[in-house]
Amino acid sequence: MKRVLITGVGLISSLGESSALFHKQLCEGRNGLGQIAEFVPQGFESQPGGKVLSFVPEVHLQGKPLRPLDRTGRLVASAAKLALENSGWTTQAWADHDVGLVLGTMFGSMHTISQFDRQALTGGPSSASPLDFANTVINSAAGQTAIWHKLRGINSTTATGATSGLMAIGCAADLVRYGRQTAVLVGGADEFCFEAFCGFERAGLLCGPAGKQGYPIPFDGRRTGLALAEAATGLMLEDSESAQARGATVLGEIRGHANAYNPKWHIPGHEPDAIIRAIRGAIDEARLSPADISCISASANGSVAGDRDEAAAIKAVFNGQSHRVPITAIKAMVGETLGAAGALQVIDLLEAMQDRVLPPIANLEHVDPALPNLHFCRTPQVMDGHVGLINAVGFDGHACSLIVSRPSEDDCI
């Protein structure tokens, strides 16, 4: 099996488009959430949300018309461009090699799909745009991005709800580890749109208006739900031989991953089961023990049940050591970015292991007394470890965990 190295990252988020700046603002407790009032005319109250208002695709995507790409496609193609450039791959280099693309997304281009259907239903078939139709499939963003950047390797879309981004990284890592691909660009994305907002609000998963005691604060006793957000991410994964041959800068290494599903997630007493199995599976695949884990990037997003289950799972796996492992939850600052969330957590953890500082869980003032005694970061945490655990937890039983580490001394840096 080959070692899987991370040689480049790219992101589009409400806290910027630079991984270093993103991490710095997280460590400062900066809030990337704002009040979303645009759906008030449809009968929804204003709520906290993380829409990327500063995104200008023309900055990243030049030389061709952008019309064939919808918002999700533009987000993914832009993040991909940043990751490719950050990894040191030139346009000619990735055109000459079979670089693959694996994308994780929960909804894909949901707004495009809904808009296309509405136009066809209200205006008749002749009003439906053939150009928009190409973006009405869930793998359209991955396909459009590969076309834009001429990525000729495997093209795959992973859709497993909120765990999609981390699952995609695991799938891409396996492609590299077992020699199916030399290099794979992998990431996640979901756009902020009315359809997603409406669905989460009607499902009772949103935190609620801030003026009515809505708190999307992970692990806090006052938490009332998640704050919906959007982002796009990209990471370049390569086998060690390829990275060494290119003289690439190595940002980190993927050591192991695992995923699990719990069909009894809604039955009392069984809720943390899948999360426990995912964490243990990732640690086992990395050939490590819980004692080797230096820090945890939790999936927690302010969900009352979800945060409780993840905390219980961490306690079960790290029993006897859970008090020493610092835990951060960046969704306190960036919200729930769905398919992009896991990859955002990986990017931040790489930066954290680089500068030895783990960001805090912003505004965590009153830890839920019903949660087990864990080491939640309320302030930036100085750490000297080199192995981190990232969790992604879905809304209906899915769970995924990933282990990353700092580059070894033998890697070219």
C-alpha cells in the first residue's frame, strides 16, 4: 500500500479563501455567520447563516464563459483551482496526467434543480433551459469542474448527507493508497439556497432566530440547532513517490479512515453506535491507539441530539484519556456547511498542526452538564501533537472518521 500525502488545499468560505487566514480567524474566534433575512417574504424568520457574500468566481475562473456553470459548479471549480495551484501542479502538468476528482455533496445543485422544475411546470417545456438541464444531476459540479480544468482521471461524486465531504476524502485516499490513481483532487461543496434552508427549517434542525434564544453553539447547554452555511473545498492527494518526484510541499498525511451506519440511530441507547465504530475503525486502520491521538475536530454543529451522541462516542473510545485530548468544533464559527464540512475540518487541522494552535469553540460558555467530562477548547489551545482525528456525523445514522498527521521528517517539505 502507498502512503497518501496531502500536497495542496483550496477553500471558498465565509472566513476567506486562504487556509492560513481561515485558521487564523478561527483561532481568534471570528464569526463567519450573519443574519439571513432574504427568506422572510416566504414566511421564514431571520436566522444565523453562513452565506459566502464575497465570492467572485471571475477571480479564479478566467478564459472561458461561466454561463455553463451554476453557483455550485463555480464554487467547486474555484476551490479546485486554488488547490491545484497550492499543490504546485501547473496547467500543463495536470493536463498531461490522469488527475482524478472526487467530490462530496449532500444536495448538489439543489437550487438549479428546483428552478429548472419550476420553470418547466409554470411555463411549459419550452421555457426549460437545455443549458440548465446539464446541472440538474447531483454529479454536475464534479463533471463541470473536470471539464473546466481538464482533469482526465476518475470522476466520482459521493452523496452521504453531511458526511459526504469526509467520505469523499476517504474514497480518494483509497484510490491513491491502492494504486488506482497517482493523484486525486478531492473536496466537498454545498450551496446556501432557499430549498435547503426551507428543508432544514421544516425538519426543525435550524437553531432559530437569534432574538428568540437561538444558539448554534456546539456542546453548549443553550444550543438549539445548527446554522446553515455554504463552502467549497479542495485537497490534492498524491502517493509519496509522485509527491517526491515533483518536489512537492507536503502538508500532511492521511493515515486511516472508516465509516459506519446505525439503523437504530433513533432508538434510545443506540444513538452513538455508528460514531463509535467509525472512530475505532479509523484508528485501527491507521495502526494507532487512542493514546496516539493529539486532538479532535468534532462534527458538532449545535444540534441537541447530535452533539450529545458525538460526545458520548468520544468518551466511549477515549475512556480514561478523554480528559487530555483537546476538542474543537469549527462549526461554531462557520456553521454547518454539509458536504464541505469534513474537508474544511481537515484543512483547519492541517494548519493547526503546522502552527501548534487548535482553535476554540467560539462562544462556548456553558457546557451542557449532561455531556461527559471532555476537554472542550474554550480558548486557543497550544498543542505539540502531530496526529489528529476528524469526525463527520450525519442526521440519520451516518458517521465517518479520518486520521491525519503532520509530514514526517523524510517527506520533502
